[in-house]
Amino acid sequence: MSNQAFLSGGELPFCKGCGHTGIAQNTEKALQKMGMNPLDVIMVTDIGCHGIVDKNFLTHTFHGLHGRSVALASGLSAALNNPDKKVIVFVGDGGATIGINHIISAAHLGFNLTVVVHNNMLFGMTGGQPSEFTPQGFKTPTLPDGSHKNSFDICSVISSIEGTYVRRVTGIGDFSDALAETFAVKGFSLVEVMEMCPSYGVKSNPGMKLKTVVEASGLQTEVFADTDGRVFQPNKKEQTASLLNPKYEVTAKFSHNLSNKVKIMMAGSAGEGVQGAADMLAQAGMTAGLNVTKKGSYPVTVGVGFSAAEVILSPEEILYNGLYIPDVLIITSQDGLDYSKPAAKKMTTGTIFIDASLEAPETGAKVIKVPFREKVGARNSALASIFYYTKKYQSFEFEALKSVFATSKLSAKIDINIFLDL
Amino acid sequence: MIDNNTTKKVFVDASRLITEACVQAGADVFIGYPITPANLLYSYAVARYPEMMAAPDEITTLQWMSGFAAAGKIPVTATSFPGYALMIESIGMAHMMELPMVIILVQRLGPATGTATCGAQGDINVIHGSLSGGYQLPTLCASNYDDCWTLAGKAVHLAAELRSPVVLLTSKEMIMTLRSYDWSQLPNIEKIKLNNETKASVYKPYAPQANLVPEYLPYTQNKHQVRITASTHNQAGILQNLAPEALENSARLQEKMLKNLDTFTYYDYDKQEGAETLLLSMDVSSQATREAAEELRKQGKKVSVLIAKTLFPIPQVYLEIAEKYKKVVVVEENFDGQYRKLLFGYAGRKGVSGINGIGKMISPNEIMEGVNNE
């Protein structure tokens, strides 16, 4: 027990008879019982009447958005990663309604903090609208006939999550022991404090007592789950390796024959190696001293539909990395043909290499049919096409491509000779 | 034919450069929620950041980042429009709280979910209008790989220096394209650390220093009380209604950006003597614009080029440069020229036109045609 003040001496900013006053005072008492230093406590407050109390607290204070306070506190708690610091979140039943996902997530991940739900069963700051916590039969100014549904039982929901400490108390009199026990938990804890809003709850439900409402709602004031001990562990690394690893550096050891840039579009199907083959073609160009770019294009689906890539090989620096109109179009599947028809139509010169099984698209380019799929199978058709292209076009030494292939993982699975006989 | 030995060429995407630059600059943690086309940044973050957290949604992402930022850490995230839209309220919160962080926004084709795998430059207005009240988020935008390195590092520094969320605006084809790139000349990036002590006897979290940025102190220390709030507040961080000190504090949020804007005004101005036409662009369209300018000059046409790298607050110098030209052609990959309208208003200016488009990159040919048809 310490005598350190956690609240400044001034009056608390609540209506007469408001339960929020009791929560603030009991919080101070609980923290005194725990012997906490005020500046080792961070009070995180939500939007709502309860949230304006932070100016009275002598702790650190953190006042954010409606419903997001638990997420804000979660980030803070994870960053502090310090069992000597206490993060306490004040949130109302309105904030707990809009931010229930954050409470569930914080409980699930085990962030070291305590959520104090100020449940006065309605939105007090905005005129007494119902929340998900408004119990059956309870009236509010905008719900004059009373709620037709049971209140949301946050304690049951959160206590179903492993490793949490959850309890409900009635916010009357001295409940500082219950708060202190909750605050002392290492990991995620939540205490729901039942109260009645004097401005809207009491006036809309004349003569109704808090205890009666709580009992009639079937809300138990008890400890729901007491499984202290599962605390969030940060995913921290002492040392991580630079992403600028020299192993990615490419040495130019072959020669090329280009005096102008060549723009190549490869169009095939997902799962048939288009992106990998395009990467390999570009890397081979680099080993021949060319500047290269490779841009991928595909639908959001991962394993189906078209897969296209645009590769530029250039003796000069490349600025614009699009193709506009390709010089070379390689089509290895029907998906690729469907995708690349507009590009083929724009071509008035250049060459299209298309799988022999496909119908030639409308184009002004020269069309060469090659049995990629028949010779090497669908999965290797894109790879076959870059070998075919390189051999045919001689943009750079064929050895450059063979060398890049030999150092790739694919070389262990695929015999390079299947690509050389096309 | 063979490379000079001093160069170190790699086949690399810009996401790698951005991630490395952020970490070297002092970013402590990456908080991510997956979204195309920002996922490479997420993947690299797992390998490189000192700490990585997988958030359950984008609102949580920004809230967690704010929690980290208040505890002395500089957080970074990467997202695209749908995620950014969810973050906006929280970005406003972090801006009002004056918390340092970097949000990398990778543009893709909208509206709405649009086409996740297609690039775009359609979020310029969204960034400009993210904050209620006409306040501006410092927004940097890389025009090539060199910038991706430099400006990513600067974004982290700026977040700490200004105590503010900083947006690094980019787009799919800028950060996902693989390129041959010589990384031997990358400048060193200094690591920045947030302050964790003060000489003040009574610390006021929102008392401005000479540069209008308040001194930062984290919740990790227990010598001084720290009050951080998103509601209108005085210098002590106490909620106020319309007290003059509190309104002054709110106004200061924009004044601090403008006062320090010179320290983060980045642009390339490639001026050609005698040119009457200025091409103005940003992000991935910069490369097409530069290429178009080269070609136009080969054809004997005189053009100057202005590449905007600090998008917001808009540096006055862009308007001063534009003023010198009879014709200004603004190149941006969106429906009807968002940055052009921000620069010149809806009334426009005689001689100002735009080259715009959706669903594909704007090519140098389109720009050349646009200039030649003027």
C-alpha cells in the first residue's frame, strides 16, 4: 500500500451519481494497494464520458479514438514489453461494441494489459442510444419501449479465450480489491464494471436498481476465467542480415549483339513457369552485359488464369519499364493467347512465337508456330520458349542462358537437353 | 560489353531497397496486414526488421503502430488503397498525437477493390484529403530506384524529425518490377533514434521548439508525465474545447510542416534553355516522362522536366517553375489528373494540360504525342 496519488485533487468530470467516478477512485485505490509508481502506469482511454477522466490521472495518459483504445494499448504493451509497467484501458460499452474485435484479438494474443469496461448499458455522451450491452427490457431515450434482445455478455466471450483473466463486478462501493487482483495479472485481463447512467439510464427506467438489472439480465458478478500466465512474446531479432546481399550481384561474362532495346512479352498460364522463365531470360541478359527489366502481370488468383511477363533487354539504360508495343511476343497457352491478343493486334512488325496447338492471333507481325507444349509439356513450355527465343534471336550468347539455368534450382529437376532440341 | 569492375549490378525489385533503407534509417518494427501489391514489403520485413508484427486488420495496424511510436519505436507499414482507407481515421489520430511512423502506400487500380494486380496513381487526392481540416501529411514519392533508397530512408528520418506520420507514396510497377540496378553507389543512411530524455524541469508534450516540433518523450521513461491525445488539446496534452492555446496547437500542426518543408523538398528539375513546355510527373510515370523528354529533344523539340518527389505539402517552387512555361503537361496515371488539379485548381491555367489514363502505364509515346499535338 502506498499513499501516492494517482488522481489530482480536483473534482472528477462526471454527473452526480455516475459509476465512472467510482471506477476512477477504485482504480487509484487499487494501484495504491499494488504499490505502483504513477509514472509506471499508462492509462489508455477511449471515447465516451469515461474518456475525459484522463486529465485527472497523474499517470501517463493516452487518449485515442472511439473503440480503438484496446488496439492502441496493445501496441503500447507489445512495445513496452515490460512487466513492471501497467497498461490500463478504460472503455465504455459503446467502445467495447465498436471495438470488440480489438478486445478479442488482444485477449487471443495475450497482451499484458487490463481492460476496464465501463458498462452503463448505453451511449451516455451522445444522448443515450442503445449499445450491444443494453439488456432486455432496458429503456433508453432512443429506445423508449426497451431493448428486445439480451445484452452482449463480454465476460463469457472473452473467458472462452485461453489464458485470460476475466471478471464482472457491480460498480458500487469499494471494489478496489477486485480491480487490484485484475491489474496484477500478467497477460490479458478484463473487468466489466456494471453501472447505471444517471442522466439516461436512471431517468429512462425510473425506480430500477442496478443490482436488479444485472440479476434480471443473467449477468453473473464473478471471476469467469483465471488462467494467468500466457503473455505475448514479441517477435524480436537481435541481428538481421542486410537485404543487400552480394550473392545477388550479377557479373557480366558473356557478350550480346544488341544495338537497340528488345521488348519481349511472354504470355502463358499460371503454374506453367512464365514468371520464372522471364526472370531467367532477364538474368541471362544481365550476364551478357545488358540492362534489363522484368514486369509481371497476372490476375489476383494465384494458381489459375493467365500469367504474363514483360522483359526488356537493352544495351542502354532503361527508363520506362512498360512495353507499349512488344517487339517479340511469346505465347505458350490459350490463357496467354487470350491475354495477349490486344498486344498482338498492335504489332505491325516483330515476331510472335506461338505454341503450335494455338490459332495465330490477328497481327502484322511474323508468326512462327513452335510445338513447346508437345515437346516439353505444359509446365516447362515457358522455359522452352526462352531457350527457343535466345537461340533463334541471338540477342546475347546462348551460353549466358545455359549458365543461368545451370545455377538455378530447376537444373536439378529438369534436363536442359529437352530445351536444346526444339 | 563487359561491366566495369566498380559497378555491382543486381537484378532487384525496389521493395528490397525500400525495406533495407527503412531499417538502416532506424525503423524498429514493421506492422503488416497483407494486401496486393504491397506484399513484397511485408515479406522482406519478416526477414529484415528488428521486430515484425502481423496485425489482424488495417485499423489495428495503425493503432499498434501508434502504441509503438509512443514507446520510443519508429514503426513502418505498407498497404494499398483498401487498407489505407481503413487506416485513415487512425492516421489522423497519429497526426494529432504527433507520433512518428511511416506508411508506405502502394497504389493499385481502383475504384474500390478494383484490380489488385494493376498499378495506378489514383490515390493522390486520398492522401491530400486524409486529414480533416485541410492539414497535410508529409508525402514523399520516389521516381526511380535511387529515390526508393534515399526517400525511404528520409521518410523514416522525417517521421522522427517532424513527430508525424509520413507517407511514402509508390505504386505497383515501381516496387514490384525487377531491374538490373547498380547498387554500388547507394549513399549511406544514418540511423536515427527517438529522444528519451529531456532537460526541461516540467515536460510539456506539445510545447513547440523553435522548429515548431514538440520535444518527444516516450512512455518508457518515468521521470516526466507524458500525455498524448487525439482530441483538441493544450501544450500539456490536456483535452480542451476551443481554448485559444488549444486551437493554436492545432494550427501549429500545419505550420510545423510548412516551416520545415524546405528540409524535405525533393524534386528533379531538368531545365532546357529556350523550352516553352514543361513536363511534370511523379512516381513510375517519371520514367516514361524522362524517356519522352529524351526522345523529344532528339527530335529537336525543347522541353524541360520537373519530377515532384515531395508531393505534400506542395512546395511553392513547383508553381514558380511552372509559371515560367507557356505549356505545362502533367503526366499521371489516373482518371483526370489529380495532382494537376491540386497544382492549378479546377479552373486550370491556359497552357496546362494532362496526360492521364487508367489500367495501363502511360508510355513515352503517349507523352510525345500529347506534347506534339499541343
